[in-house]
Amino acid sequence: MKHILNKNTQEVLQAAQKQCQQQGLRFTTKRSNVLQLMLNENKSLSAYDIMAEYKTQYNQSISAVSVYRMLDFLIHAQFVHKLISSSQYIVCSHITCHHAHEIPQLLICDTCHQVEEISIGKLLASELEANIAASGFKLQRQQLELHGVCISCQNLH
Amino acid sequence: MKHILNKNTQEVLQAAQKQCQQQGLRFTTKRSNVLQLMLNENKSLSAYDIMAEYKTQYNQSISAVSVYRMLDFLIHAQFVHKLISSSQYIVCSHITCHHAHEIPQLLICDTCHQVEEISIGKLLASELEANIAASGFKLQRQQLELHGVCISCQNLH
DNA sequence: GTTGTAATGTTACAACATTACATTATTTTC
DNA sequence: GAAAATAATGTAATGTTGTAACATTACAAC
Ligand SMILES: [Zn+2]
Ligand SMILES: [Zn+2]
Ligand SMILES: [Zn+2]
Ligand SMILES: [Zn+2]
């Protein structure tokens, strides 16, 4: 399976627009702006970070509530992931990919807040499932969030 | 490796007390009360839940700040786990065990908030590590939190 | 008992998130 | 194209989780 990861902002925005059209979703200017803003920043952001950046980049105030609603939209459209463990948000690395989204495994750098999104392999996924199924437990949200230090930040110190 | 999981409250409290003595930690009445309270409830609780329950069960008000501090203590003593994904707290299932604590894998029921703590196997752990190491990423916190529905709640509906 | 340290209390506030209701923009229907 | 319906956004208030700063109390060491 070939992964063509997000390359540049314009390409991703166009892909997002297209996907919304196909599904009858409204890709409004503000939603587009929020996604663009998140693409520009190369790290995870809190909703309030986004609110502040929006003001800076577009010279227009938006409310926290609106940010949360736009994030909800972007998450449902599968353009954005929420990092539960840090209450932050990050653009999905696979918007321009054409395959189904696998169980995302998010490597979150606690130093620079960059997030690497790698897919958990089929084998590993099924082992995890088996491990869990032994308890009769039925998984709902499938997303692994792992905290640590990225390779760049390791090399700095 | 044999796991003797926590059985009854008294046994666990005594084990906790003993471990604190051995390590020169103070297992104060309030800390003990909080742990006992958490053992009585068979589910994860928020800090504010604990504050309210404390008032109910011990007829004495304690502040949120104190609850957070006691939770910090109990977490450092390895008696309690924090569920990052839900901002809740749960007693470790292995207080009375005598082996080292492995990478905890917490199966969190989103219906009844009961948490099953299973250990991730050696094999699975090393596969995960390898998967992650491929990115040069260095893990810090090792705790997997998985959300879903427990077997009891599946059988209800 | 005095002194030092750890535990707890009090107050204020920061950060993240939701609810309820009003207004504006867009689409649909006629 | 105007009216009605629906979706998006704004505004205000509030809820939830968590921390900072400083005061007080309990306890141990001497
Ligand atoms: Zn993704
Ligand atoms: Zn980094
Ligand atoms: Zn544990
Ligand atoms: Zn359940």
C-alpha cells in the first residue's frame, strides 16, 4: 500500500475541498482558513492557540466556540485528529491519500509538539485486538497516542 | 509470572501502608481515606468526584487542591493510575502483587467507567517498540488507554 | 520546647470545553 | 426572485479540570 503523504498546503486544501463537494459538506472560508492555519503550523495546537493564530493570520477575531465547532467539522471530515492526551489538534497526514485510514498511531513529541502519524501494521493491530478481545472488551475509538521525544529534539539537547 | 490481583480493600490498604513504611513515605489518614474511597468505587473517578465522595463518605470537606496533591502522591507511590484520556483516576490492580509493573494497558468502558488493567505482553511490547523506533522516536510515558464497551455493558442493552 | 519539614488549607486564576440562545448566510421551495 | 427552511457563526454565560502562591497546621528531630 502506497502512502502519498500531504505535501503542500494548497494541494491539501484542494483535496479537502473536493472531498467535501463529493460528500455534500460545506467547506466554508473559515473552515478552510482553520485548516490552512493548522497546515502552516507544523505542530499540534490547542483550540485557543488556533483562535489566537486565526486573529494573527487573518486579522479577524473568532470565538472559542466557533473554533470548537470548526474542529468538530474537520474531525468528522477526517481532516484533523484530536490528541486526547494533550487536548490538542493536528492535521491528518493522509488527507491526500486514497486508501482507507488505518488505526492511527500518533507519536507526540513533548518537546516541540510535532506529531508523526504512523499507521499501525496489520499484524500488530490484530495482535492488539486479540489481546484485548481476551477480556471480551469491544474497542470503540482506535487511536494510539504515544508520548516521547522526536529524533530532532533528541539530537539537540 | 503469577498475578495476584487486588482482592479486598483492607488487604490493599495494609499493603499500601507497608510499602509506604518501607520507602519512608507518609501514608496519612487522608491519603488512606482517598485510596479506600477509590477502592470502594469500582470505577474511574475525576478529582472532583473524589472530593464529593470524600465529603459524603467521611463527612468532612476537602479542597480540590488537596485531592490533586493526594492523587499525585498515590500516583508516585504507584497505587493509582491517571487516565489521561478521560482525566480520571483509578486504583492500580497490582498493588498487592510482588512483581515489577509492566506497561499498563487500560481498557476503559465508556458506558460504566469500569477499567480493566491488563498487561501488554512482552512480545507485543517489543513489536510496538520496534514499530516506533523505526521513526527514531523515543518513548517516554508508556501507558496504553483503550476506549470501548466492557463485556457487562455489551450484554445489557 | 524550638526548629525544620511535610502536609493540608485558602484563594485566585488559567486552560479547555459546552450550553443556550441570537443572528447571519446559504439552500430549497414555491 | 421572495419566503421558508436549514446550516453556520456569534455572543454570553457557565462548567470542568488543573495549577500557582501563600498561609496554616501537624509532625519529627534535636
Ligand atoms: Zn490520520
Ligand atoms: Zn521534537
Ligand atoms: Zn497498575
Ligand atoms: Zn461497562
